[in-house]
Amino acid sequence: MKIVEKILTIRFMIVMNVGIKYAIIAQIFANIAMKVSVMDVITIIKTHVNK
């Protein structure tokens, strides 16, 4: 029973680590997407103002 518990805890820890990594990656992508969208909005506004 203790071996099974150890395996489960190890699996849980691996899942948690992977989840944290994916969360960080997702956050980075979200930040990049936000920056890009903000830049796009600025360029769109500039082009409309210039016209």
C-alpha cells in the first residue's frame, strides 16, 4: 500500500510540475498576444488617423 501511495504522490508531483510549466508558458503566450494586439490596435488607429 505504501509503494502505491509513493507512486501516486510522485505522479501527482509530476503532473503539478508539468501543469505549472504549461501555466507559465500559457502566461508568456498571453503576454505576447496582448503586446501584439496592443501594437496592432495602435497601428490601425495610426493608419486611420493618417487617412
